[in-house]
Amino acid sequence: MALKITVIGTGYLGATHAAAMAELGFEVLGLDVVPEKIETLSRGEVPMYEPGLEELLRKHVAGIEGSTGRLRFTTSWEEVGEFGDVHFVCVNTPQKHGEYACDMSYVESAFASLAPQLRRPALVVGKSTVPVGSAAHLADLLTRLAPAGADVELAWNPEFLREGFAVQDTLHPDRIVVGVAGERAEKLLREVYATPVGEGSPFVVADYPTAELVKTAANSFLATKISFINAMAEVCEAADGDVVKLAEAIGHDERIGKKFLRAGIGFGGGCLPKDIRAFMARAGELGADQALTFLREVDSINMRRRSHMIELARESVGGSFLGRRVAVLGATFKPDSDDVRDSPALNVAGQIHLQGGQVTVYDPKGMDNARRLFPTLAYAPSALEACRGAEVVLHLTEWSEFRELDPAQLGEVVAARRVLDGRNALDAAAWREAGWVFRAMGRPRA
Ligand code: UDX
């Protein structure tokens, strides 16, 4: 009989995972402790912007006309315990307030609520990004809190999805990594992932600590690659070189590769910044802090990019932001997402505002989230309106909409034709031709 799957935590990761499991043909029950989320998802609506996710949900959520009916949602732990053979725990692990370490309280409370309900054989699979060592501790917790004699096992199966590509990354992953302590867990997970593995996704079996580390190591490597190219951008600016050309040239070497070498205002979002910090904190606890001191530098190069953008903007308006009008294009941490968590764009906008600038922001999808986080900034309904009267335009998130802007038309509404490209994504020649003073990060001035 086909496995029955539950997904605990229906945020970004969980909602995508639940829909993907239904797409793979399983009966799926998603749980969240927030009733409003369950109501939204049960209507086939997605509480965030993620291309393709709503379509996938509507294809499977029970009660929607024409759906397969394979996917349902609940707030009941008891129902989850009765239903599932395999339980995926997808709750988040945010950075602790004022600390580097990550907050494990949501994961722990999910395990504590689930365990007593496991009255039939079950595999619990952690997907959240956790400090190495957590799985061993959670396996103990599970054994202690499950009903006496229950047949319960734990596996760790980190998730590598990118926002904006979540559905594609979940259905066609680059690799599937499972940390297991026994053969049954491996067998069940091979069954769950038979379709993507059959289509060529590698299936890597490891122990708990290695599986946990794969996730943080991968994100650390990606963050390091971005900070490396941003460090080169600093040198290029000092030497009048061109970091875009440099990245292209070194990327031809397959050992280096072309991806993740886009210099600009650096990385943000809910993963890379907090994951490298939590990794450093955990290494410190393990007495291995020296191994990761380079990540401190990766983090500080990254944060320096934001200050550098602010300096460039200040310089462009004559040395002070007081009373100067600044247009900010982009609020999300990257395009094709409405996520503004640790967004370099909003951080830059907020700091310029604090320094007396009159900042107007426009973003194609992130306006509601941005307004909630930075209510004191001004927001405009379009790029053109954000730029009206501006003395400098800052391009801070590389939405395709911004690449398609007509610099001549925009030039009509601004007070001064000055643009700073914080993502190295605009066509410098076209903007210059339309009479703009165009500056990009790590590139020659003219
Ligand atoms: C990341 C990892 O890619 C993913 O595997 C993991 O599961 C979660 O964290 P995500 O946070 O969605 O995914 O974003 P990603 O596409 O990795 O971009 C992260 C940040 O780096 C963005 O702010 C982006 O603008 C920035 N970035 C990316 C650069 O500045 N330069 C680049 O070359 C690439």
C-alpha cells in the first residue's frame, strides 16, 4: 500500500514539500499550529509568493473542483499520528534574537507534540536546518516521549530549495541527502523519493551529523562564493577593473563555475546569513571555532556591501542625504520572491531614511511585507512613480521588470539622471546613452 505522509509546519518549506509529495502520488496531511494558515491552504491559496506553488496546491487540495484530493490540512496532532507512515518536520529555525545561534524551540515543540501520538510504526524525518548534533538529541526525545513500545525511528533529510524555484527544486532536486541510523529508514525514504531518484537525482546516504552538516556546509560555500566575488569587486573598484568581466572570465574554469559569482550588495534572506552565523556558533560549542573563522569574514564582507552602496549614494547626492530624494527599486532579498527577511535592499533603504534621506521604494511583489517591516518608508505603486523627482535611483533587487525599464522615459520624471546599480544587472550602455550618470559596484566609473 502507498505510504501516507504528513508534513508538520506549513510555512515556506512545508507547504512546498506537502504539495510536492501529493504531486509524487502520496496521500498527504499537512499540519500547522496556526489555524489561519490551515484555512488559507485548505482553500488552495498560498500565503506567500512562490511561482507555481498555488497551481500545484489547487491541483491536489481536497475539496477543490477537479483536484486529486490527495492533500489535506489539519491542526490536530492526533489526526497526524493516526494518519502517517512518514512524518516530515518542516518548522523553521530562525536566528535567536541578539545571538548567532539558531532557535530550536519550534523544532523541539513539534517533536514533543508529535511523539506521544505515534501509536503505529512511524518514520519521523527532520527537514529543518539545525545545528549539527540536533538529530541525535531529537532521536532520544522521540524515544522518550513516544508511547511505550512504539516502533518509531528518526531520519534527517535536509532541504536545499531556493525561493523562487521551490517547486522545481523539490520535485527535481540536485541531490537527496538522508541521514539515517538504520536500514528501514533508508528503505522508506528510497520509496518516498523513488520518482526523482528514477529521474536521475543522486541519493546520498549518510549518518546524522554528516547529513546535518551537508546543509550548513552547502550554504556556507555559497555565501563564501558571493563574498569572494564581492571582495574582488572592492579590489576592482580600487584598481579601476571590472568585476563582471572578471567573474565571467574565472567562471569559464569549470572548477570555479559561473554561478553565484554576481557581485553587488550581497546576500540576504532567511537562510544564508542566519545559517553561517548559526554554524559559527555551533562550531564554537564544539571547540572547532577556529575552523570557521573565515565565515566571520564572509559575513563582514557581505555587510560591508550595504555600507558601500550607502556611501556611493551619499556621494552621488553631494555628501549628505538630508532632504535628498532617493528612489529605491527593489525591496525583496532577491527577485521572484516576496520575502524581505534580512533584505540588503530594504536595509539600505532604511539606513538612508535614518540618515535624513526621503526614500521611496517600489517592488513588484514585496510591498506588503516591506510596509510591515519598514512602515516609515514611502512606497510608490510603480517604478516610474518611485523615481518621480528622485535625485538618485538605486537598483537593489534585480527583478526583470527593472531591466525592462526605458531609461529615456524614466529620465523624464527624475530630478537628476543618476543611477546606482547594486546588482550589476542593468544595461550600463543603454542608461548612459539616455544621459544617465551610471555607476555599478566593482565596475569602472564610465
Ligand atoms: C539559499 C540556498 O541557495 C538554498 O540552497 C538553501 O536551501 C536556502 O538558502 P535562497 O535563500 O532562496 O536559497 O536564495 P539564493 O538564491 O541562494 O540567494 C541568496 C542571496 O544571495 C540573495 O540575496 C541573492 O541576491 C544573493 N546572491 C546570489 C548574490 O548576491 N550573488 C549571487 O551570485 C547569487
